[in-house]
Amino acid sequence: MTRISTTVDGTRYEDEVEPRLLLVHYLRDHLGLTGTPVGCDTGNCGACTVELDGDSVKSCSVLAVQADGGEVTTVQGLATDGEWTPLQTAFHEQHALQCGYCTPGMIMAARDLLKENPDPTPEEIRRGLEGNLCRCTGYQNIVRAVLAAAAEEGRREAPAPRPADTGRPDTRPAPAPAPATAGQEART
């Protein structure tokens, strides 16, 4: 047995593990974090993708002892106070899942892709996710979800436009509210 100490989804763990134990089995069987599925156990499908020290890895191809002293982030550790990330929201809103088995790995791989390339083209998304397999969706909605998340992240990070500094107060009138449509009340 080997003693490891690792941080998973912000919580520090210290455990005795077999040196040959795969990270995916450590996460699922020792820590009870079953949001990371075991797919192929050969590194081909990408369903078990997690972040290790900020980089996406297929956790069926990494030993738990390799995470000693490191920081692991699983799909279960992404939401903050119950609020999904823009990527998780986009997967839901764009119907980028069917059976859902590949979804945790797709989200984690897409997260890594967006860190490297915050404004990818559809082709760059397909290339960036080619190590993750999906048997249900045909990938189109996954690509749409990543594009939507990239656009949302871009909106969240862009500074609000400021009026030109003329030394005078801004006296322009506020824009008029949009008229209510049938079935809607005007909001104040």
C-alpha cells in the first residue's frame, strides 16, 4: 500500500491505496465520486476525463499515486453553490446529451479546450474533442453547446462599455423599455 494525499474538488484526502489503482477507481470506489464514469478502461472513450493539476486526463490511464500531491477536479466539482458553469448550462440547453454517459468527460475535455482556445471554431471544437466518444448525439449539439458556452464566457469577461470621458456628466436619456408583447406584462 502507498499513502497518497490529494485534493479532489477542493477537499483534501489522505488514503492508503494499491500502487496499481487507477485514478478513476480511486475517485469512484474510495471517494464515492461516481459522476466520473468508467467507460472503456483503455483510454479510448474519454468518458472518465477529469482535470489533474489543471490539465484534462483520462482517469483510467492515470494511477491514483500519480495524483499524490496534486489537485483533481471532476465534473461534480464544477458547480458553485448549486450554480452550473456556463458549459454545464450550455450542454443542458443545447441538448448535448442523450444517454449522458459521455457527458462528464465531454464537459471536462471541453473545459480544457476553452482554456486553451476561448473562441474556437466548430472545426477546432471537433478536433479538440476527438479523444472523447459519443454514441448517441452525432456530436452536432455538443459542438453547439461548446460554442454557446464560449460565447457566454466571452460576454461574462468582456468589460461593460463606458461612455466617453468628456469631463461632463452623461445627460443622455435612458433607453425606453421594450413594449410588452401579447401575454406579457411590462416590467418596471
